[in-house]
Amino acid sequence: MNGMGEDMSNRVPAEAFPPGEYLRDEIESRGWTQVDFAKILNRPAVVVNQIISGKRSITPDTAKALSAALGTSAEMWLNLESAYQLWKAKTPSTEDVSRRAQIYSLAPVSEMIRRNWITPSDNIDVLESQIKTFFSVSTLEDIQQIELKYAARKSSQYGVSSTAEVAWLFRARRMAMAIQAKRYDESRLTSLLPRLRELTLYPESTRHVPAMLAEIGVRFVVVEHLQKTRIDGAAFWLDAETPVVAVSLRFDRMDAFWHTVIHELVHVKNRDEAPVDTDIVRDSKGNEPPTPLSELEERTNIEAANYLIPSEKLDSFIMRVRPLYSKKRIVQFAEVNGVHPGIVIGQLQHRKEILWSHSREMLVPIREQILGAALADGFGHTPGAF
């Protein structure tokens, strides 16, 4: 018994039996009845019967008594009891826990529920089905491959997408599919950029952006960023002829909005790969992204900035005015160049010509203007399931 019992105590069986079955064998091998053994233990006969039938667990005190009566170790009986209890606890509910852990590792489930992208459910099958439908995959394992297809731009490491970034992009894609737009015309995009620049003069003019883009075949959506993401915008294609521009409105400022929109339209115009852009503007305190932008992003930033204010004009202004950037001079320069002063403030801040606190009142908010005109998700807007 000793050898068998000690070996059993170190294994996790595929199927465990109540320790009482081993106890029955030990009692019978000695020619004892249950009543005899109860007297040996100085316990009621019903207690011995309940242990043997698996209705009563073996406690440390009982294990010590069994050890003394049968010449085994108390640990062996406790290990047999523990193995049996663990085996009994291995029910479908623990498998559900494992499946749920996998789902939560592959998708920002809590945020997706909070944003009404999926509905809450205690049924693991329903939850898994919703996640697979959201990401358009047949198995959960397929979600991991999405990162390779949609390479995210983020501050920590380019080319790697977090689960939240992938979910944000998929939500934007699904929303874009619901938008009616004309067939994409690349030549019309080129001619549209100067017209868009005219809208930068007045904050309320930003509401025309979604319709103007739809006219040339570019679908425009707003998706509020998720926690732990730093996404400002994305440019991607539903198919070879259907471009999409998605923005997060992470910063509610006119300069940030216009730089993001033009930046993404440059990506569309150039048919750039690696669609998701993050940290294309500084954060709310003016801090630079922790990781330098890629060459493509730097080039796109420069091109977008030039569309808004030609670099030679801004360079000339800086040379004439530095360091006396009065609000009056900034407003005058903006008027001459047909842009809102906030655009000038944003570019001067980006070049570190002025402090981030300089003329903050000129960085007017435009979020409500856009939310009233675009298909939007977040900021209190829930357009429904897609």
C-alpha cells in the first residue's frame, strides 16, 4: 500500500476516485468490517461509511487517524482527497474560464461591450460567436493573424498592432461599409485638396468634409479611440477601389483635425501601406512620441503640413517674426494665407517655435461640428451594429 499510495500522491489522474474506495480496499484486505474500523478509529460507524461512499471529505485529523491505523502517511490521504476534489471541480465551467481568458487576450472585450460593439453575455458560446463575427473570422486563432495583415503604427513599436488597435480598425471598416459614396476618382482627390484647404478658415466649415469626401469616393468615419491606443487616424481600402479615412478626434482641436485628415488623404493619394497612424501630433502637453516616426510618416507629415501652409511661407514668417510671435502677427499671417489662426499655432508648436501654452484659445474645438455631419462611434454616439 505504501508504494502505491505515495506514487498516487504525485500524479494528476485523468479520472480520480474518492479516497474512500482505496480505504475500502485497505479495510477488506485486512479482513475488517466498517464497524470494526470505526471502533479502531474511535469514530461513529456512519462517519466511516460516509468517507468510503465519498459523501464526506478526508480532513487533516482524519488523515492522521488513517495513517496511524493503516501504517500509511497522512499526506497520502490528503493528496488523494485533493486530487479527487480537483478532478470533480474540472467541469465545463473551468473550460469556460479558459476560453474566456483566451477571448479577453485577443480582444478588448470590456471596452467593446462598453461601446456597444458587442452585447454582454455570461454564455461563453455567445460571447465567442460575437467576437468571431466582429473580426470576420471562423476561429479565435485567426484573430492573431489579423495583426500581420493590418500593421499598426504606434509609439512603442511600428508594425505591431495591439488588440485594441485592431478592434478600432475593424470597427472603422464595418462602419465604412455602411456609407454610400461615389466611385473613387484619384484625379478628383488631387483637385479636392485645395478646396478642402479653404474649409480650414472657419471651424463650422469642417462639417462639409464627410460629404465632400464621399463625392470623390472616399468614405469618412469617426471612431473614438480605445483605452491604451494612441490612434489619430487611419487610411485603408475596403477593396482596390474603395478608400476609407477614419479619425479618432483624440484631440479636439482644429489644427489636429485638419492635419490628421490631410495626412490620411495623402496616404490614400499615394496608396501607402501600413494604414494605421498614431502620434502624428503631439499629446495634450506637447510631448513628442516616445519613438521616432517612420520615414514614410515623416514624409507624409511634411506633405500634409505643406498642403495647409506651404513651408516656404511659414519659413519666411518665422524668419521675419522670431521670437516675437504676437497673437496679432499670427492672426494676420493666417488671414493672408487663408487658414484659421489655429492652424498656424499648431505648426509653430510642432516646430517648437512657441510654447504649447501660447494662444491656446485659438486652438478651437471642432468635434461637435464633425460629429453632427459624419457617421460616428463614441463620444456618446452609438450608430448601431455593423
